[in-house]
Amino acid sequence: MADPQQRLRRALDELDKAFVPEQDFVLDGCLYCYGEADIAALAGPPEAVPDDLVTTPLSEVPSHWDKPQELLRRMVPRIARLLVRGETHLDAGLIGTRFVEANWTGWPPAETAALRELWASWWAATLDQYPAPTAAYDVLEIVTVVTGALSPWLEVWEHARTRSATRHLEELVDLWCFEDQLSELKLGFLDEYDATPELLPWVLGHGRTRIGPSYVAQLDELEQYSSYLHPPG
């Protein structure tokens, strides 16, 4: 198995090969929010788009553009590099939801295959280092929402028996136990993925065996609260 960081770099390179931008792309957009020069830049070569415009397809509602799906597809390699470097300030749930809205699984097979490898390699590379450019709980939200599945990513985490993976788990507990979010946790910008039925028992079970005593105390409190919210039977 390749080193997780090497695998991620390879996945990013494969995105460049899979996503070949359409030539002579014409784009119409909201002139109230963007100038003609911005729209012209987004319609031009993706590698020439200014950094502050790269994530525009994710940050705006699709109705801002006459070809929102095509615009996002053109920018995927640039967007991916910003994501894995932790250089965007967009909400993780918003990122996942925008890809779903663009129906990325219906794109050409080479593109969807390259993206599936990106999600998998990014998750593995994130667990491989602590701190990571993007927090594990944010990466987990993105890959869960875009794929519509949580359990496969938890399984990878369960088998990642490194100190960095455990530190990410402790960070997740510390964040998502705050105000008992894990008891009723929805992922995605539209709260479209109900994560609690899978994530809560996993954290209370597997997670408890790996984290430090102070975090276990948080889980004990969470378990009591969850039992109150969701009594057996």
C-alpha cells in the first residue's frame, strides 16, 4: 500500500488528467454579485482563475450561473488542491452539499472514479497526520455527504491504529460532544445526512477504547444524555 501522502498526491494528479476543461466555454452569471471580468475569468482556463474565485462554484447557489454543474466540473482540480491544503474557509457541509447538487456521480466515469479516489486518499492522508491541514471531522463530513455513506469511513478510521488517528478521534469527541451534538448530529449544509445512528454507537463503543481518560468522561456524560433522549424500546 502506498504511503497515504503519496497516494493523495497521485490522486490529485489523476484529477488533472480526468478533468479536461471544455474549450471555448461560455458562461453567464449574476452580474449583481460578480463583474464581467470575474465571469470571463471563470469561463477561461481553470489554471488562470484567480485564487479568490476558485471556490466560487461551491460558495454560491447554483442559480448564480447558467451552467453551474459544468462550472464546478471545470474547477474540480483547483478546488481539490485548496481543500487538501486546508486553504478554504467554506463550511464543510456546504462543500459536500454542492457536489451532491451538481450530481457528481453522474459525471463521466473517468471523472467520478478520480473523485472517488480523491475522497478515499484524502481521508487516509488526514488520519495519517495530526494536526492535518483540514480537521478530520470536517473531512469526514465532506466525504460522508458526497458519498451518502458514513460507515465505510468509520471502518477506515477503526483500522487506522496510529497516534495521529487517535488524536483526531479525541478532537472529534471534544468538538461534537460539546452541547451534546453527537446525540442529534446532522451533516451537510441542508442537514441531509443523519449521522447519529451510525456515529454515536461507534464513538461510544470503538472510540471509548482509544481515547484518553478526560475524553472518556465526556463520552460517559454523552451516553447518559443520549439514553435520556433515546430510551431503549
